[in-house]
Amino acid sequence: MYKLGSQVAYTLYGESHSEFIGGFLDGIPKDTDISIDQIKRDLALRKPAAGIGTPRIEPDEVEFLSGILGGKATGERIHYRIKNTNTDSSKYDIFNRTPRPGHADLPALVKSPDHRIKGGNQFSGRLTVSVVVAGSIARQLISQHGISVAAFTRAIGKVRDDEERSFEDAVKAKEFQTKAATSELDSMMTREIKDASADNDSVGGVVECIAVGLPVGFGGTWFESVDSEIARAVFSIPACKGVEFGKGFGLAEMRGSESNDPYYYDHGVKLRSNNMGGILGGMSDGAPVVFRAVFKPTPSIGKEQDTVDLKDMSNAKVKVEGRHDPCIVPRAVIVVESVTCLVLADQMRREC
């Protein structure tokens, strides 16, 4: 089991080919309105799109075992589970001997001699179905306090969206299968994914996330800062390899006179720019919180790759068969939103 948060505490359990994937969610106040339909809508955003996603289709029906009654939280621990119905472990046996490059196979096999590869095991993106359920509940809690979160696809492969985007753009992106901000970008990103897939390859990309409604001073400092806790949660998503806030690494090329976000007064203190991504000293400065996460190309690909034979201790080749996403970025968008909602719900409850 794996845990995130303290006051709103989420515990994840299960594996990609286990009977169930599920979660426990503690700290949701009694009588909080919880819409099961909203949870279903969020889960639908995680499903693979035809032509650019895995052929593995799961119904993702959530069974709530405790903590929700009549559309409201009871105040007790919320326990739910999702049954895996479409599993086939037969094509994964070979990876116990010839581990996939770019996947967790090798370190898992070395760390745990009893480990047996079935799908992605506990390292699989399949587990994010549980994350989305918990995140949807957290989203509903923070929305009742005026906080909203939305994300979109900023880049896939060599196709990058270089325009400034708003929270409304991120919300609209849910209309498109790649979760791009416009129909034109959606078409270009779709082609990028299909081209990689036709070549038995995969492609990565970037998700941008925006949170609005955080009051000035919301958050903590040092190890409890908003940005450090969001970064930790986002890095926990399988395939995430980088997180940056505001201008991020671009700040290295700026002077302070350029990077500082000037204040002005207009019915309250406002900022003329948002180079810091809405966070100063670990707390909200009143601007939207903006960050980006980069996801690597899916490691399971049909191209032949160099690996090792762990039985003969010799060089070998491996080619991955089975059902895999040529790009996980469109499905990762809702997962990034979900972990962000969980962090913000936890921080909000700490401030109460």
C-alpha cells in the first residue's frame, strides 16, 4: 500500500493484473457532497481513445464499500475498489528473464527475488484508475471552497503548444482526445502518436496544470510547501520524469528584474505576470498555480531493443508484444489533476 497526505490521506493498493485495484481515503468531512456521476466523468477522461490508446478496455466500475451514503461522506474512511476484468499475463513471462529497457523490470527483479512480472505490477499506470477516484472526491471537496483544477496537453513529441493558455483553455481541452487546447493541435498531436505507433514505437509529452481560487498565503513552507508536495505527488505518477513551476528552468536565463512578478493594486493586490507559477515561499501569491510535468515515452514498444538474459547472464534482444499505449500523455492529464486535487485538499484541511 502507498500513502499520500496526512489530513486528507489517500492509500493506494493493487497491481495491474491483480483482482482489484482500490483505495482508502481518510479525512473527507462528514456531509461533504459527493457526486458519483462526477467520479464517472473523471474516470472517462482516463480511458484510452480509439486509435491512440491501448486496446485494453476496462469498465472501471467503482464499488464503494464504506464512507459514502446517499451522496454524502459519512465522515468515516472511504473504501472503494475497481475490479480488473481484462488481464492477460502470458506475454509478460519473458520479461522475468529479459527485462524491458526503460521499465521497472530490472530494478524490481534485483530488489525482490520473488518478484514476478505480470503487466506492470505495482509500477503500472493501470493503478491510476484508483488515483482518479480519490482525486475526484478531493476535487469535489476543494470546489466547495472555491478552488478548481484543470490540466491540458502542452506537448506530444515534437508538437508543442507555445501559446499562453488560461484555465478556461484547460477546461475546454477535455473535448479533444489528446486533451490539447485546440482542435488544430489535437489533430497534429493525434498524427504524432499514430506515426510513432505505426513505427512500433512510442512518444512522450508534457502536461500543464492550472489551479485557481487559492487565497494568498495558502500553503506551507519547506517540506510542507504547496509546490514541493505537488511535485512529490506528480512525480509518483508512473512515467513522470520532470516537474517545473511557472517559467521553471527558463528562469535560469532571466535576470531578477525580468523574473520578478510586479504587484499592482486594483480592488486588491494583483500581479502583472506569473513567472513564479503562483507560488512564493511555498505559499500561494494569489496568481493561478501553474506547473508542467513531462512524461517519458511508453517503454513497452514493438521495436527490438538490447537487453540482457538474466538466466544466462548474456546480452540479448527483446521485443514487447501485448497491449500498450503508444503515448500515455492524454490519459495522464486527468491523473495530474487528481493528485493535485488530493494535495490541495490535504493542505486545505491542515489550514482549517
